[in-house]
Amino acid sequence: MSACALAAGSGPIKIVAFGDSLTAGYQLPATAAFPAVLERHLRKDGFAVEIANAGVSGDTSAGGMARLDWSVPDGTDLVIVELGANDMLRGAPPVDARKALTEIVDRLQARRIPVVIAGMKSIANWGDAYAHEFEAIYPDLAKRAGGPLYPFFLEGVAGERTLTLPDGMHPNVAGVERIVAGFAPFLEQVLIDTFGPRAKGAK
């Protein structure tokens, strides 16, 4: 189904947040995970959405590719792709993450499902060349998908100890709220641009 057809539809926009532990809500209650907090925020702003949590802690891009079909059911209107951090943390060759993420995008496009790309940055350990190659994946994916890019999923949270769990990487409850504070306005504009009047409806 095309985006134009979807815009003419009725009922809430069904979004799948497809990612790793940053989406799943590692060590957090389900109600404090990114998809749940984002859904509440959007609905409070008048957007008619349902957001499914398809995050799996520890998932790599290849792992996401392997479970894509059952994680994104028929009837999904939009997918937020947030993957690659675990590839990077393991120092895996960026070309491998690029290959898997490209297939994910291509398969979603083949199903005519709009895609939002959530970007990730590399840790300093792997050096500038690695960071350049890894971080270039996300704008390239967004261009391939013809969809929007949120440049850095952990914007405002990475490196902030008060916003992360003791491991220094995963967001705590306040950290998720901070992520959503930045991501929600971006996604709201995407919903308006993609779905038009359908974006806002009964809460």
C-alpha cells in the first residue's frame, strides 16, 4: 500500500520501532521504554499512533535482518530503524552493518512501508577512519529509502552520566525521556508530511 493510500485511510498510524536494546528498553519497565514513551508523547500532542516495541537487546544489524519479516507485520504504516550500535561496539567491519541495513531498507521498501532512519555514532576507540565509514551508513540509508534521517539517536544522552544506566551506555528513565524530547518533534513532522490529515485523529 502506498503512502498516498495510507494517508486516505482511517484508524491510528501503526508504527514499529525496530531496533536493539536502545529501543527495547534495557533494564527498564516496558512503560519506560522508548516506543511506549514516544507513543504517549505523540498521543498527548494529538497524533493518532500505535507504536510496537520490536527492540531486541544485543541485536546486530544482521540479527535484525533475520527477524524483519515477523517483527514488522502486515498492516504496518511506518518503521523506525534503530540498529548498528552493537555492530559498532564489537568493532565489526562497517561494510557488514551497511549490507544488512541496506537489505532491511530494501525489503521494507518492497513492501511499500515508509522508513525513518535513526543514526548512530561510533565510539572513539576505533579511530577516525572507522567512525567515518560507520557513521556514513545512516545518511546513505536515508537517501536510499527516500526517507528522513534522525542523525544521532542518543543526542543529548550519550556521555551524560545522569541520563544513563551505570554501564554508561544505555539510557535510564530520564535518558529515554530526553531522547523522546528530541525525537518526537522530528517524527511529528514526518507523520504530517507522510500521512497528512490522518496523522492527527482521536487519541
